[in-house]
Amino acid sequence: MAEPRSVLVVDDDAAMREMLVSLLEEGGLTAADAGSVDAAVEKIRETDFDAVISDIRMPGKDGIQMLGEMREIRPETPIILMTAFGSIDSAVTAMQAGAFDYFTKPFKRDQVLVALERAFERRALETENRRLRRAVDQTTAFGDLIGTTAAMRDIFAMIRKVAGNRSNVLITGESGTGKEVVARTLHFVGTRASKPFIPVNCTAIPEGLLESELFGHVRGAFTGAHASKRGLFEEAHGGTLFLDEIGDMGPGLQSKLLRVLQDGDVRPVGGNRAVSVDVRVIAATNKELRKELEEGRFRQDLFYRLNVIPIHIPPLRERRGDIPPLAEYFLRKHAAGDKHSISPAAMNVLMNCRWEGNARELENMIERALALSEHREIRPEDLPVPDREDALKPPLEESLLESAVEHNLTLRELEDRYIDAILEHTGGNKVQAARILGINRRTLYRRGEHNHEHDQQHHQAHS
Ligand SMILES: Nc1ncnc2c1ncn2[C@@H]1O[C@H](COP(=O)(O)OP(=O)(O)OP(=O)(O)O)[C@@H](O)[C@H]1O
Ligand SMILES: [Mg+2]
């Protein structure tokens, strides 16, 4: 059976609260109560109520102020306000401020329950809509790979395209951008999924040892080689070998690897018989390989062999749209089934960090916040980010940015439009506009003139 719906009753009059609470409980609901707006806001932070019923007029903060505060915390929770008989004005104000409904005191029992029923329905509808929206966005994931930005979608598309063939792949990107996840996805959505995926970290193993790890060795090939051993290339037969940190591979091994890639067979250390292998090689590096090439630390011919299909993962700060889905994903990954969430304010903080360590840093931060947070909800104070002021930038309407992206606006074009919009907002008052824009008035004037010149040149060019 579904859990009973929960309602928070807010009124400074204790008798009224008691009456409402028992009315709700008789109606099969669970109810909590608060005697002031501050107490109510505290409870709302802790509990996700299905609805709130509140008096409008209370000493200190009133119900309208509470509406404002609540919208910030839980925009989906419907609020029903109660007004004293005859103060229809405040009822109108309440509706304008975003109350779901109101009724006047004294009220009938059924009136309250019916209003609540409608509120629950609406809330269920909104939850469902959000779920559907999310489901549509669920190109947010491809295997274990999360992302909604155009950059990540391009990577999904590329993986889909090449997962079925054997061409070698080179994945580049800063540390923590998800190179290994991309490599695994490439293997596990492809035709080789039932065969081994073998990751090798080229920096973790000393060069001499790495050679025999990769290619194997015969008995007696070197001191300690008491038995012959198959190499990882052979182990990966039919599957994928993931050579991580390839940029750190030494020159000797580079040429041996090149030979294997050219000939399609491996020669175990100390042996003279070649074994033919069918292996897809996916290599990854966080180094600027082109620079390594120019400076002669990485063989050009090997680079071209590996770089048949290049996949570059941009740093997280250049695809901030992936932060929310990644944060949610890491939350689910580490919260062990609990109903944890990230408050909108906290998400805002996450959106504005630099993320030098990319997704890995984000994951660590979420994991730590989960461990330290005393609530079910991660809040800004649970996030130890240094650049806090910067983090408190208000969130922009997603639609604004989306439409800028859709029209491929240049930074300059976006700036010009924003300047125009602010000028309109200030009714053409340039002093005020300059203040909002954070530029001085002369710059604003100059921008205006420049734009006109620009327009004229534009016209001439086309006439
Ligand atoms: N797009 C993504 N979707 C899901 N998880 C991701 C994504 N990007 C990174 N991660 C997670 O972030 C962590 C770091 O990713 P990964 O190890 O693949 O990074 P990397 O690029 O290989 O880093 P390094 O260069 O330091 O080895 C992992 O726990 C991984 O699961
Ligand atoms: Mg890695």
C-alpha cells in the first residue's frame, strides 16, 4: 500500500493547528505542524511534504513571505493558504504569489480535504511530467557513460558508430574526464562485449616488466622466468586491450608495440615464434600527444596507428550541462539506495566550480558530502568549495542558454543582445544599464556606436 500523504500545517494559533492536524489524520493523512514561518521552513527542508496548509496572517513573517521562501526550497510543493473571513485582498495576493489555493476561515472539513486532494493530483502530475522530461533526456546515459551536452552526445554517436569494428582508438582528455569509462563503453556496447576487456596502466608497471606483461615470455627468457607466460595481448584475444597512459610509454616499447599493431602478431620475450592475435587496442592519455610528437618523445608512426579513431573528451568546465546529470548519477552510485537529493542551491554551487579534476573530483565531492551531511539533502554548506562567492551566481533560465546555443550565437552576438535587453529593462537609462552590466558608461556608449558602424558595414557589404 502507498504511504499516506503528508501535510504540514502552519499557524501561530495552537488550537487551530491541533484542530487541523486531527482533521487531516481523520482523513487518512499524516500531519506535522509548525507555529511560525521559520519553524515551517526548517521542517520543509527536512521533509518533502505533499502539501502545506498555512495561515496568512501571523506575527513575524507571514504566509506570503513563507511562500517565497518555500518556492526556493521546494518549488513543487503546493501551498494552500487560509485567510480570515473578509480579507479577500490577501487571498488575491496569495494566489498571485503562487499559492495553489486558499480558503477562508471558518471552513468546512470537506473544503480542506477537497483542496488537498486537488493539490496532491497536481503534484503527482508535475512529478510525472518531470519524470517524463527526464526520460526523454535519458540519452543522458549511454551504458555507464553519463552526459547531456552536445559534446557528450557526439561522443555517444562516435562510440555507436565504431563499436562494431576493429579500428584502434585514441582517447584524449584531462585527468578524470572519463577516458576509461569511454573505453569500457566502447567495448561493452560492441561486438566484442563477450570477450575480455583488459586494462593496462602503462605508467604503473616498470618498462622491462611491461614488455613481458604485454607480449608474454618463454621459460628461461630472463632470471625468474621459471615458466612461460601468455601476455595480455593473447589474453585479450577477440576482445579489447586498453592501454592507459600511453603517453608515458618508453621509446623501446613503443617500437615493439608498433610492430604488433602492424603485423597483428606478438612475439613473447625470449621466444622466436610469433602468435597471431585479434585484439582491438584502445589507448588513452591525458598528455598533449601532439606536443610529445613534436618533441620526439612519442613515435609519429605509432601515433597514426593508434589515432585511427580519435575521441577527445573536453574538460568538465567546458560542458557544464553535464554537471547535474553526473552529480545525480554519483549520488545514486554512492548513496546506497537511500532517498538522497541535492538541493537546488547546492547544485548551483556545483555548477560554478572549476573542476580541475573533472568528473573524478565531482564524484569525490559528492561522496564526501554524503558522508558528512546530516540530512538527506546535500546543501551548499556540505560542499567545501573554495570559490564560494563565484559559486553563488544565480542560475540562469536554461532556455536562454539553450536558445543561444541553438542559434550558434557568437559571444559578441550574445553580449549585444544582452546589452539590448538590459537597456530595454532600464527603459533606455544607460547609467543604470551600465551599473547592471558591470561596465562603465563610456564603454556602453562605445559599444552602441560600434554596433551601428558594424551594421552599416554589414549593409554595404551586401549592397
Ligand atoms: N561521463 C561519465 N559518466 C559516468 N561516470 C564518469 C564519467 N566521466 C567520469 N566518470 C567517473 O569519474 C571517475 C574518473 O573517470 P576515469 O577514470 O574514466 O577518468 P580518466 O579520464 O581515465 O582519468 P585519468 O586520466 O586520471 O586516468 C570514474 O569514477 C568514472 O566512473
Ligand atoms: Mg584513466
